[in-house]
Amino acid sequence: MKARALTAAVFAATTLFSAVTYAQAEGQGVNAGGIVLHPGIAGEFGYDSNYFQRSDDEGTPTVQDEPVIDVLRFRLTPSLSLETAAEQPGGAPPKATISASLSASYNEFIPLDSATSDEVRDQRHVSAAAGFNLDVLPKGEYGVDFLANFVRLIEPSNSPDTSNAFDRDTLRFGAGFNWRPGGGLFNWRLGYEGRVTFFEKNAFEAFNNVEHYAKTRGRWRFLPRTALMFDAEYGFINYTNASTQADSNPVRAKVGLNGLITYHMALLAMVGWGASFYEGAGPEYDSLLAQVELKWFLQPKPTLESTSAPVGLSSVAVGFTRDFINSYLANYFTRNRAYLGLDYLIAGRVVVGADVGYSRIDHPASFRGPGLEEDRVDVLGLIEYLVTQSVALTLTGRYDASLGENLIETAPGSGAFDNIEYQRFQIFLGARWFL
């Protein structure tokens, strides 16, 4: 098993439920007895310059040559989402709100080199995702919420052999109790979240794990446009099969401020501490956590949102995050990421989104070898044009790179190395229909 390929799976796992997305247009839907259905289907065709995230190591001593393989790709993604209708009889606050989604994506690969034809075509697959959220008494002083999500993620290693792929299924579920005294000026949630990750290939069953988290978060809006916030969690990560990976009890706690400095500018600043508490010998994380974002709204925004960014407002954001993430390569890795983001809506018909990030990744020394430092660049862009109220054309692009030569010994004392440096560019032209 290549160490570089294993690194790729590490980063994919960290973005499983937190991938960068942009708000795309959604139709009016079909109202079916108080539930609004949103069916849709999207098709994309494009180019992937380095599907296996390889480094062209030709000419480098002691490093196995693995030529880069580029492919053409086709994706077809039907989807269905539903939510409770916004309007309630008599204008009364809803007793409960429900949202759910279901999608599957068929991926076909077209080789550009006859020498790799069979290996490339073997990569065809179907990924899937499903989600459910229930919020009981969302406007009341007391309430409860429930969530469940499932993702089937197909992640190749740097080997075309599909038996070495990092395909995995992740189930996430949870519930929480909400307290909102003072008409919502104060909001406190105490909850539980669980995650189960199952690798489909026998070669990686040692990485199967179960996670449990006790979580709490709160917000106190002490000014009309400013709120103090806190966020904390205590976790249990257990590997279910015999594994060289260490179980742990990670702890995170942050406090901060979310507010509108002016009607055009918003600031989110959170700072705290994290510790990993791994069982047995090995390095531990015990250091600062941070999240800072300064956002400029091109049109004035008169109210403060407590959760996600507003849809339909053009904005430019600059930010920085620091966190530690459980790893399959070592106990953990530390990520410091600075980013610049843009969301722009033109005449109600064109959506433009972009996100540019630079990350410093630090893996501590482990049984796999000495510590590893990486510099990563990620660029994501989207342009969507609404042809009609239900049809849109899309152009998406992504660039990822691990900079500099980073060698990892494939096995201690073997004298053979993998170079985890790589560059990958993807571009897709597509169309989608939605209601």
C-alpha cells in the first residue's frame, strides 16, 4: 500500500461532511400536503488531469516511477430533496420542520491512452448520499432536533487496482436538546453525534471506526447585530478491528464573536484549545484552535444570521482556520488554512462562486516514519447560468496540488520511497434540471 495514496484518503475523510459548496438556484418545488418536493437531475462531462493523484517520479533515485494518468469523465446525478412548507395555516409557528435529501452519482471514465484503457474503465462507480433532519418546536423556548446522514464515497488510491481503493461508507447520526429563552436572544444546544466509517475493501478494514461525541454550543445576542458564541465537544474514537491506529478521546472548546461591524461587513472570530488524548505511546495534539472570517457584503445586510451564510447575497470573504484531524497516516495531522472566497449573483440569473485556499499540513512522527510537512493549494470555481426557472448550465473547475518534494518510505528500512507531491486539475461542463 502506497503511503501517498493513504494520505489522499486522509484528506478526503476530513471533508466528507464539510465540502465547500456554493448556493445554486432551487425551484419552487411541488407542494404535496405541506411537504415541498424538489426533484432534479444533473449531467456533467469533463477532464481530470490526474485521477490517481500521482507524482511523476521518473528520474528520481529510489522512488518508484508512477506515470500520471489523465481521463475524461461523465457524471449523471439524479436527486430528490424535500422540506416542510414555509407557510403554516393561520400563520402559526410550525410544530416541526423536516428536510431530507437523496442523491446518487454514476461516474463513467473514458481513457485517453490505449495502454491504460482497461484500468481506467474499471474505475466506473456509483456514489450516493442521503440526509434527514427533524427539528421539533423550532421557534419554541424548548425543542429537540434529530439528524441522520449517509455517504458512500469512492476514493481511488494511486494504484488503478480497484481492490486498493479507499471506498468507504460513513453514517452520521445525532440528536440535541435546544433551549431558547428571551425570545431567542440566548440559544443553547446540548447534543450527541455518532459516526460509523466502514471501508469496503478488506485491505483497509483495520481503519473501520466508530466515533461518539458529546457536543454543546450556544449563542447570546447581546446587541441587535452582534452575538457571543461558544462551541465544545468531547469525543470517543474507537477502531473496531485489530489496528495499528490508536483510539483517542479528542477534546475541543472555542469561544468567540459573530457580528456585523457595518451593514456591509461581518466578522466571525472563534478561538480555543484542543487536545487529542491518544491511548498508548505516540505524539499528542495539545494546542490552539482558531477560526476567523471577515466578510464584505456587496449589498447591505441589515440582520445577523446565527448559522449559515445567507443565500442570494453577493459577498467576498477572507479567513483562516486551525484544527487537528484524526489521521490514517499518523495519529493526527494539524491543518492551518488561509482562504479567500467569492459568491456573486448577477441579475438573478448568473451565479459565480470561487474559493482559493492555502494549507500547511503537519503530520507528527509515527510508526510509519518521521514527521511530514506539506504545503497544499486548493482552488474551486463555479459558474451557473439559469436558462429558465428550471434549467441551468454549469461550468465547474478544481485545482489541487501538494507542493515540493515530500518522500515517505514505503516500509521502515526498505530504502524505497513514495513522493506525495502531485498536481490535479478538473473541469466539467454540465446542465441540470430542477423543480
